[in-house]
Amino acid sequence: MNIVQCFGHNVYIDSQLVGYITENADAVGEIYISGHRFCKISDNGIITINGEKVGYVEDGGDIYLHDKLVGEVTPQNDFRFVGARLNGD
């Protein structure tokens, strides 16, 4: 999965647009939710908060947080999280 292709795209929870993915000066993606930086994502799909690994994006596009499948990268290169999975259901 080429995560860099997701930079500049949107973040959804279910069908609701909640944020976007941007690229900072270090060529690292940053995910913003409701206008606030939520986390960083490396070009190889590692998701970090305050420098600590909290998740990753698999080559097939599945998104994991704390080793739990919570979403996917859509064909349009947006991130789509499943609300029920984020809530622990």
C-alpha cells in the first residue's frame, strides 16, 4: 500500500467526513480530526501518537489501531473507520 497516495485525502467515520490527511515538511502524513492533529502516519503505514506506535495500515489497506481492525483505505485513498469498531463493538 502506498500511503503517500492517501496524503491530501479525507478521513471518515462510517459515512461522516471528520477530517483529512496532510503531509508535513518531513514527508510524514498527519491525520487531523475536527481540525486537531490526531496522529502521524509514516510512508510505510506506521501510525504514531507522541512518537509511540499505536497502529498501522496493512498492504491490503486494512487499518489497525492497538492491533484491532478498525477501518480501511477506500479505493479513493480516503481513510474510513467503522464507528462500531472504534467503540469496541
